[in-house]
Amino acid sequence: MRRVGSAVLPLHGGYAPRWLFKRMKSLASAIVAVIVEESGRDELLRRLSNPFWFQSLGCVLGYDWHSSGVTTVVTGALREIVDPKAMGIAVCGGKGKKSTRCPSEIHEFGALFELSDEQIHRLEYASRIVAKVDNAAIQAGYPLYHHAFFMTIEGKWSVVQQGMSVSDKTARRYHWLSDRVTSYVNEPHEAIVGDIARQRALDMTSNASEECRAVSLDLIREGVGRVRKDHGLLLRSKQQRALTDWMGYASRKSDELQELSMPRNINWDAMREAYEFQPANYEELISTRGIGPGAVRALALISQIIYGAKTSWKDPVKYSFALGGKDGVPFPVDRRSYDETIQFLHFLVEKARLDGKEKYAALERLKSLAPQKNV
């Protein structure tokens, strides 16, 4: 699996207007049907995993290009219009409590798709580890609150998840794709998309953090006593006041510094469990239950400050409108133009031909999605 990218967006509350969400579902249904019919389920997963395409989809559907809600509303619309039985695709999880139901939904749809127990287990693990990586291995102040897992009848998957920063009211979105599986913890993404870049962010998935991952793993393998001793040393010494020097900070009062400082409280029971398990690699280390952001950060700081291991504190960052946005940014949604766009899409579909075959039967049914009058 590899994470394809992420996006940083202002945090917006509220709900999509009913008139807009109705049209979003209609247009999204047409777009998804076209992609699956023409290019297959794998292509839909690939596009969902691409932050640029996903952002563009939200814009085409009329949602605000700069809103955090584009993630939750677009995935919510997809969850309603994707029929697992008919399309061989299922959408699991979602926002808040819905995300916690992801494992059970993966099992439910896995059974529907007649996947083996091993395949279902791999899907459940993928859902869990990608959330762990973006919540702990990448630390920029965005704890996750949204996790959508797209799975197919072939056992492939894509993830769209989002974290929230309370301090500056922004959100960051992460995308993952199951094809070309290489590593969950080493350079899994191709791009980070957004208009906000943190001055510093701990990125343990960066290739530049390879040495730090190795030292963190060695520390755990040696035993909890060693980590406790080094942790106490940094907390008691004046070095704790100079963490900004190690991370390249000019200011010592920023929110980012507080988020990346040495944690005083660590789950030592989880550390001990990891030691007893003797993880074979960094992925196994962070997948240990109880090893969260604090433990990952503590090990990273000890590895760098005491043992000189190179660590990446760079926040990789790059971004996207079409029919306006519900909040009037960059301009209000024009309902007539929206409906005309849907009708024009269906007109093009009517003209479509593929490999000399008649127009797609599935696309022919999309005519019914076009509204007959403005609401």
C-alpha cells in the first residue's frame, strides 16, 4: 500500500444544504457509474486515492474547494450512492463514531463479497495501520476524526481520512491506495496538498527518518529501562529547553513546539509489551496497541538528541473549483448551471462509444438522474 497524498483545509462546521447534497449525490452517481463502467473498480480506487482528483471531484460537485467538509460530505455522498451488490464496491467508516464501525463493516462486506478470512484480516489490518501511521508516525497537530475505507470485491482498497487541528481551525486529509504495496512506514506518499505548511512536523515515514526509525526500534529491543533512563535525562536536563535547536525552531512559543515537545507521560506498559514482542521492524513497533503519538515522539527525540539519528521535521506540502461552493467561495453555487452541467454530462454519455460497441447500457440509465426542474 502507499499513501498518495494529503490536503490541508480550513475547518468548517454545519451541514451541506439539502438542495445541494441531493444534486451532489446525483452527479456523483453519474461520475462513479461512468468511471466503473468505462475503466473498472481499480480505476475508481486509484482516483479516490489521488488528493488532486478527490479535491476536483468535490469542486465539481459544488462543494467549497477550501473546506474541510469536502472530505466528509463527498465521502458521505459516495457512501449513499455506491451499491455494494451492484458495483462490487463498498464504503466503510466515515466521520466520528462511524469510523469506529469500520472493522465490523469490512467484515460484513467481506462476507458479502465472499472474500476469504485471510483477505478480510488483511483489509482490517490495512484500515488499522494506515490510521495509526497518520495519527502517530506523522505528527503535525492533526489527530484523526474521519476514516473512510473503500474496498472492492477483489479485496483491493483505498482510504480517505482526515485529521483536525483545534488550534488554527484547519483539517488535513490523507489518501492511501493498496496497489504497488511496498511499505506502510517509508515514503508511502507522493504529495501533500494544501495551502498551509507547518514550520515543523515530525515525519517518521520520510526517507530522511530511516536512521531514526532504526534507532527507535533498537531502543525498544534493548528494554524499557534504557528508554526510561534517556527519557528522564532529557526531561531533567537543560537539553529539554533546547529541543527547538534540534528541530530548527526560531521561536519557542509556537503551538507546533508544544505539540512536538518531549511528552512527560508515556504508556510504559505498551513500551514493555513492545519489548516483549520484539518487533521485527518499525511497522510492527508502531502497530503495537498502546504505542501512540507520545511514545513515537519520545523515541524519535531520544534517537536524535542522544544518539544523533537523523530525523525529518519537514512538513511536505502542494492544490484546487468549478461550480462554486456552498459558502460562496470562490463564488456561490448557481443551481441552474449545476443542473445544466448534469444534463450536459448525460448528453455526452449518450454520444459515447467504446471499442465500436453501442453506448453503455449502464450509462443510459443515468438519464434518470438529471433533475427535470429546478428545486
